[in-house]
Amino acid sequence: MADSMEVGLLAFLSIVLKHEWGLTSAQAATMTALVFVGEFIGSLSIGRLGDIYGRRPMFLAAGTIICVAGSTTALAQNFSQVCVIQFFVGVGIGGLTVPFDIFAEFLPSSRR
């Protein structure tokens, strides 16, 4: 759900930034694509770190990454900064898959 909210926000953000910064359609698409690249990397790395350090701390870290990076988007001054920040938002969103492993562990093995 977080990724759909982010893509929805980027749909509005890209329209505004196209006008304000004179971005091309390719640049607007790049911003959205970087969120998905970040999600891929975040799910792999934070998921693995969840196995090592515990899922709860990594879930909290993913939430913190999303909050900090999402808030920092408002401070971005150019296209490159928005791209880097959106990548980190994606990393945090990718890390939100960690709690689903916790749910599976509470189910009996016959129901998994």
C-alpha cells in the first residue's frame, strides 16, 4: 500500500515539477522508476538485515527511512536531489515487507 501511495504522490509531484523545473517526461518517469529500484534493493537488504538483527528493529528503521526521506523531498532543490531522495523512499518502502514474515511465524506450520 505504501508503494501505491508513493506512486500516486509522484503522479501529482511530477506534473508540478514538469512545470516548475521544466522536466521532460523521461525525467518524470525516472523519478518514479527510482522508487521501484529502491524498493527492490530495500526488500533485499532490509529483509536480510531483519534476519540478522531482528524484524522489529528493521521494520522501525524502514519506517524511519520513509519518514525522513519523504519529509526531505520537500527540501529538494533540483531534479537530482529528488531522484536520490525518492530512491531512499523506495528503500524504506521495500523494507516494509519485513513484518509479513512475522505474521507467517505465528501461523502453525500446517497452515503456512
